[in-house]
Amino acid sequence: MKITKIFSFDSSHMLDGHDGKCQNLHGHTYKLEITVSDGLVQSGAKEGMVMDFTDLKAIVKQEITEPFDHAFIYDGRNERESQIAALLEGWNMKTLSLNCRTTAENMSMVMFERLKQAGLKVCSVKLWETPTSCTEYEGV
């Protein structure tokens, strides 16, 4: 059995060295679909549920939406992106360093791993960068 909950958050990023417009600092309103798979709870207050949507929301908020929302997300291995982050941090602005290029594909993998490490039985993360463009990661 599977359940899916949809979230949204706003972030900025850049793809240093990209051969198109995305090399510039820009932002997105991301739509995030988290799908969890498990058996149904057999007894108690949550009987008949894969998991309570409220519990799912709390985990996603802590692991994804709080750190990512309204942050400059950058590749911590990239010198230019790190310099921009340091400048923003000097102005007390929110940043989030990832250990990869901040493509939607990589971000969906990072999110999947964060949720998995938090104990969520996540089976897929679908991240919409625009209303017509998304990536989906289902783990390995």
C-alpha cells in the first residue's frame, strides 16, 4: 500500500558552469511529492493507515521544507557557489550546502536519503522544478 503527500517550498540556486540560463542565480517554487509504502497498521488509533499524514508532514517539514524553504541551495564543493553563500550568510541570509550540484535530479536523491535516514519508508520522491518539469527518484 502507498500514500503520497504533496508539499511546496521556494528556494534559489544556480548551476555554475551550465551552458544555459540556469548558470545564473535564480529561484523556483518547487512542488514535492513524497510517496511512502508500507503495510496497513493493524490496530490502535492509526489502524487502517500506512501512516498518519500528520506524522508524514512533520517528518518532511523537519528534514526537507524547513531547511530548503527560502534558502540559497548550493554545491558546497563549488568555490564560486560557496563564495556567494558566504556573502549571503554574512548578511544573515539562509543557505543550504549540498555535497552535489543542485540539479532537480540530485536534489530529489538528497531528499530521498534524508527521509530514509529519518526512518521514513519512502519509496519515491518526485520534485517539480516548474509546472511542466520534474524528476522522480525511487531509490536503488
